[in-house]
Amino acid sequence: MWPTVNGAAGGRAVGEPVEFGVCVRFGLLGPLTVGGRPVGSGKVRSLLAALLMRPGRVVPSDDLKLALWGDEPPASATASLHNHVARLRRLLDSEDRVRAVPPGYVLRVDPGELDTQVFEAHARVALAAHNRGDWPAVAEETAAALALWRGAPLSGLYDPADGEPALVQRLGETRLLVLEWKYEAELRLGRHEGIGPELAALTGQFPLREAFHRQLMLVLHRTGRQAEALAVHQRLRRTLVEELGVDPGPAVQEAHREILREPTPRADLPTPAQLPPGPAHFTGRDDLVGQLWAALAQRRQPEAPADALAGHPVAPAALRTAAARHEGAPTAALAVITGMAGVGKSALAVHVAHALREEFPDGQLYLNLRGATPGLPPLPPIQALAALLNALGVDSRNVPDTPDAASALLRSRLAPTRTLLVLDDAASAAQVRPLLPAGDGCAVVVTSRSPLAALDGATRFPLAPMTADESLGLLRAVSGRQLADGAARLVELCGRLPLALRVAAARLAARRALSPDALAGLLDAEDGRLDHLEYDDLSVRRSLSVALGALDPDAALALRRLGALDLPAYEVPVVARLMGLPEQRAGAALDRLVEVALLEEISYGRYAPHDLVRDFARELAARDDGREAAVERGLRWYAEAARQSGLALSPPEREGPARVPEPVGDAAPFPDTAAALAWGDRELPAVLTLTERYARSSPTVFLLVRAYFSHLQYRGKYGALRHLNRFVLSAARASGDRVAQAHAIGDLAGAHFLASRIEEALALNDEAIALWQELGERGRTQRTLANRGMLLERLGRHAEAAEPLERSLALTRELDDAYGEAIILSHLGNLHEHTDARVAIAYHERSLATGCRIGSELLAHTAHCNIGYAHLTLGEWAAAVGHFERALCILGEQGDWHGRSQSWVGLVRVLGELGRTDEAYAACADLLDQAVERCDAYIEGLGRREYGRLERRRGRLAQARVQWELALTALEGGDPKAHAEVTELLAGLDEEPDAGSGEEPGAGLCSSEGGEGRVPAEVG
């Protein structure tokens, strides 16, 4: 049967002419595209692909949910699917492209719009032309079909580890048939030039596909290369006999008879075989082995057989697959394997070299260049050249005295041969360069801790630690014990480093009573892990010490100081402070550590050590007299960088008195908000680590956490905010620092408020008021009084709220603080909203006027948001929507999460009330996505409350109940008013009219009075 995509053939007879569209609109033959552009959103991409795989046919909703979320769709999957369909319609700029047709959706695809359909239509026409012998038509149609391919079908839409979908396999097989017809047409038309390399690549990629081998044989024969043509036949026959037990078919045999000639025998050459024994328990690295094979098994004829590894202990299929990926691309006869000490570079090189012995019949040379050998200097090039020439039969007396002459003699000896050189443990490119052969029949594999970037023409293979499964396999193989999966902890404590794993396995083999858990416990101690990773002549510490000894003074100092601060990752500025050197020198030192694989540059300008290197650096730091001073310099830099971030997020000239402390160090200002946010996002793990480790030993940590508050508030990271300030408060109380206590208590109160834990926030804020009054800080007393009034109002204690607000207002006027006065006006507006929303609007408009006058985006956003909620209370939906949209516009997509989320909740509500249901659904779905991403249970609860309202308006009472029950769970222990409102909404479901009665459920319902969504202008 002819292979087709669903809906592609459409019942048309093979060979029937096809009308193609003006242009292809949808692309599946490669990454998914629409109109030639990639589809950015992951969910929309998956949805569109699922619909395109059944064009013009109804795809059930359950199948679409499976495509979007797998086997575990979220509770809101139906609503989210509706939202994603709406987004897809906007992407396609057509409402009727995707129609809801029970039980799912259907995507309209016009003729000629889907590349898979166009491809197969060309293929059918090509087949018909092939059957009637119309070779020009075959060439034209196959070229048109193949031109549609941009890469692997459905690229990026499935996990290759799960296997190829049937559609991808079907399209791939059709493409191979089209390729066969294309090359047959070229042969019939006498176009032999230029197709040999393409066919050579295909024979390597598909060693059992006889058609490609036959075509390559004929191309070589007809271009005067008979011996190479016969070699292709010989390899094909050997592969078929060994793997399938059959001979080539009649077509290949006929081609063989056409070109049959006696091959010229090759004279025997000396065959040095210097490779060390292969590693006894080589495990994993299948992809790398295949890639190395492809890079090194380079032949003078164009084809490179993938079957050369058949029968080798390495899995032949894995090697052939990996090697095939490199066929058809320029390959180098020089491979450089790089990586940190103990990662298995030499083992990999020797293992692959043994696999390639038959590919290099003139010999295999091995030389240890001693780049990191304890107690020995690197081998000088002249000595290395002499050793290699001796191995090739050159008498020592005839080895030239100068490196240049010796290198030239080596090249002359190797030029006519196929010889493999393994140059192990190279120190530098200069050491390796004179040893390289010039003949295209030779290959070289070099191992080094350095990438040898100055070595031209090399294919580099950076070697990372093994995967968890590979590590466990190595541990089992070397120890000779059937270890349970519980040994995974031991694997991770060894850093998945082959040297460390071999040490651990040797210990397990030597002491049968020693369990993996017991050994893991020894390694898991705070200090001394490296003590337990030594056995006989195997030692991780000794290997790292050799690397340390080869470092220049700056790089060695950098490694020690990294161990002093001991962070997850580092950037140049903080390392410069740790070293007490200019940033340029610190950057150069870090680059040197990367070059010798003691650090990894995980992103541009950001560095991290391997776990065992981290342990080694801690040991070095413990012996460093300058450790404590270096740590303090690092802390001060972090505190000042956090301060500069806070200033960028809330400039004091626009947003009132700065939350950040006074200058702490010398970190540079951030150019804009985006840069400040990016830095804060990157450094959150470092700030957590520094706070937990140094809060009780350095007061600088108090300043760091205070300065970092603005970033965490901006990003909605309220859990981290509470965690950090609890640490600081405990440390401040232990030290007796009353100012630090007051700051920490106030900031902790702000963190509780942002998470809608109002009672806890009020208790902490009252404690902060008492401390600031005791310390005589009138400005901070004013702000905490304002916070008290706002918190009381949120708790419904309206009569109590007025008094602290009036006191705070009086203090702002005494201090001539226009910004503070605008904040109090905002709080008073929120308070008056409970009795007269018109009066509330007047207060908010006064606050807005002040904000506009002093250029405060925070005040302007807050005022617009609160005016929106006041209009919402009055039922004035149209007036409210403009203020919410303006508030969101002021903050932008990356603005303060607390303010954005409150405005977002209000916007969803009024959009629903105005009947703009699709917009409300989309906005609410986005709000919930971001709230869940930030673990903001309060906003999630409010979002689900509004989603439930939207569902009720659509008459979907069961779905509304689900959303409100989820909202109750999210709001548990938070805002009591919001919790009570959702409880009331659930109770009212039993009184709703029947969904089929024709009355729209929930129509005309008013908003709740007093908005939990109203935004205070300042917290904490």
C-alpha cells in the first residue's frame, strides 16, 4: 500500500495530476511553521500539530488534551484548551479556520496548504513517471518533493527517546523512495557528476538499503573508479551476509557484473600496535563513541562504511546511528577529547582506538604527552617526535636533531599510510602541532584537560560526567556487585565522575560488608569526601592537585577564593572582590580555570565548578589566611549589587524614600530595570546560600536581604522573602541589633501581607512600630502606622483603621513628605470605599495627581487600580475597565507582580461583567498560569474565583464548582473576606436556575463590596 499522511491521498489515483495551492501555509516537514514562520508558544504549537496531523477531520478534545499535557491534564484542562484554541485562531488570523465540532475541533486546510500533502502529491506523480520511464519528469517531481523538507518531520514536537511517531516513520520511508527515484533518474539521464558523495553518505546512513549501494557502484564505475565501486559491493555483501544471512539482490548483482575487475593487492606495511589494553569495564558514552568513529574513520574514497564496527563489543546499532548523523558533513581526521580530571578522556580515546584498528591497517601509535603527570614535566616535542619515529622503524641515530626536521620526516613516513595516532594527556596545542601527520589516510585523537583551541582543523568532544544510568552501570561492573537502585545516592556523591566511581567501586569490591549506603554516608559528611575517594593508585584529590600545580598564581588564587565563598555559581565582579584584584585579571583567571576544566562556563560570564572540584576548593580555602576578609568583600559586593538592583526597580526620585540601605560597596549601577531583574533572578540561589551561611557572622547579610526585598516583591517570590527575613530576624535578635530587628520585622510583615496573611502581618507590623518609636525614627514610624491602617482596613476593622492613618498623615505633613502623603490618601480612599465609593474615588484621584506631579509610576498605577475597584463596587463596569487597563499598561508585562496581579484580577472581573467573555477567559488563564508559576496561592485563589464566575455565566455549573473548591483550598489561611466570598458563591450554586431554562446563570450579579484586589501603595 502507498504510504500516506492522514487525509493526504484523499482517494486520488496514483499518478493523477494534482492542483497545488499558490503557496504552502503549514509546514510539518521540519520545525512546525505557519506562513514560513515558527510557532513560538509551546502549547499552541502542540495543538496546531495535533490538528494538522488530521487535517479537515474532527480531532476529539481528549486527544488534544493528551497532546498538550500528556497523561496528566490539569483540572482546568477544558478551559485551558478553549483558551489555547482562541490563541491559535488569533495566530491564524481567522476565526473559522478552527471550528468546534463535537466531540472536538477541526482545522480547515485548503489544497496545497500543508507541505506533507504537497510532498506526497509530488511523490505520486514521480512514481507514475518512474513506472512509465519518463525520467525528466521523475527528476523534476522528486526535486520538487525533496525541496519541501526543512529537517526531521515534527521536529521539536516529540521526545526522540520515546521513538518516532508512525507519521514520522511513514514520511521518512516515502522520502527514501523519492531519493531512490531521483538518483535513478540522474543515472538514466547520464548526470553522474556530483551525486557520488550524496550516495556515499546514504550508504553509510542506510547500510542495508541495496538501491543506494547499486546506484553508488554505477556512479563510481561510470566515472572511472572501478576499484572503489567493487569495494562498495564487497562491503554491502559482507553486511548482508553477517546481519541477514542473504546475498545482494539481482539488481546489485547485475551492477557488479558490469564493473567486475580484479582489485590491485596492497603491499604489506609495518604495523605498530602500541595501544594500551582497552578499559576492562567501559560503560556508556554510546553517542560520543559513534561521533568519534565518524570523525576518525575518514577514507580517501567518499564513502565511510557504518558497518565497520559490526561485531565489536560496543553496541553496533548505537555506533552506526551516531556515525550516520555525521555522514555527508565535512569530517576531520583530528579529534580532541577534553574534560576535567578523572572524567574518562583516556579511557574513551583508547576504547574507540581499539574499535578502529581494522580501519587503520598500517598501525596504531600511542604516546603519553605527560600534560598532567605528577612529578614529571610535559614531554618536549622533540622527544615525542623521536618516540613516534622509532615506532615507525626509524633508527634513533637517523632522527633529526631539530623539531622541524623531525616533524617533516614523521609526515613523510605517515603520508602513504592509514595510521591512527593516540596522543594522550596533551598540555598545549604547541606540544601537539609538530606531531600531526599530513596524509589524508591517517587520523589523530588527542586527549587534554585544555580544549586546545589554537589547534586548527580539530573536531572537539568536550566530555561531561556520565549520566546517572551510565554511572550506576560502571559502579556495578567494576565492583562486581548487583547494586540496588538505592546506589543512586552514591553515584551522585561521586559527581558521576568515572575516576571517583572507580574508586568507590574498588572500595565496594574490596570490602563486601561495606554497603553502598554506608559508603554514601561517609562521602556525605560535611568535610572529607575526598579522603574517601582514594584507593591504591586511584585518587581524585591527587588528580586535582596536579591540575592545581600547573596553574598560574592568579588562577590558583581564584580557585582558593571560590572555595572561600562556596556559591552555586559565580560571575567575574564578585570573584574580583574575592581575589582583591581588578575584574580584568579575575576574568582571565576564570578563563584559565575553564581551559583546564576546573570550572564550567554555564552561560556567558557565569561559572560553576564540578561538585568534587568544589570540595577541593573548600580544602584550599581552609588553609588560606585571607579567607575571612575575602568573604566579607564578597558579601559587601552582593549587598551593594542588590542595593543597585533595588534602586533600578524603584528609583527614589520617582518612587519616594528608597527601601534600600545606604551604600555598602562598589558594585556598578544597572543600566535598566531588565538588567536588574535578570541579575536578581540569577543570584537568588546565591542570596539564599549567603543568608543561611553567614547571617550570624556578618551584619552585611542584614543589608543584603533588605536590599533584595524589592526584587523578590517585584517577582512575587513571597516564600523566599519570608524565608530570608526569618533568618535575618533570628540572627539580629541573637546579636542584639535593634535596627536590624526593626527592618527584618517590617519586611517580614510586608512578606506576610503580600501573601495575604493579614493577621500575621498586623502583629509583626505592630512590633515594628514599637521598635521604630523606641529608636526615634519618625519617618519609618510614619510608614508602619500607614501599614497598620491599611492592614486593619483589610481585616474589616474600619473604625480602628482611621486613627493610625490620620496619625501617619500628620507625620507626612510634618516631614514635608509628598510621596508619603499620597500613600495615605490612597489608604484613606480604600477605607472610604466601604461607605461611599464616590468619596473613595476622590481620594484616589488626589493620590493620582500627586503621583503624576512627582513622576511616580507606583502611585499612578495604584491610583488607577483602586479607582477601577471603586467603579467596580459601584457596578460601573465600563468606567472600571479603562482604569484597570491603564494600571496594567503603566507596569508593563515585567512590572511588579503584586500590583499587576491585583489589576489583572479586577480586569478579568469587569471583562466578564461586560460580556467580553473570550477576553476574560484568556486573561484569567494567563493570570492563573503566572500565579501557579510563582506559587502565589492567594492570587491563584482569586483567579479561580473569577474563572468560576465565568463558567457560571456560561451555564457550566459543575465546572464553576470545581474552580471555587480549588479557590477555597488556595485561600485557606489567607484573606478571610475572599475566603468567605467564595464560600458564599458555592452555597449559592444550589439556588441557581436550571442551565437549560434559557436564563443566563449569574446574570446581573453585582460585585462584592470592598475589594481584596485593591492595591496599597507601599507595604513593609
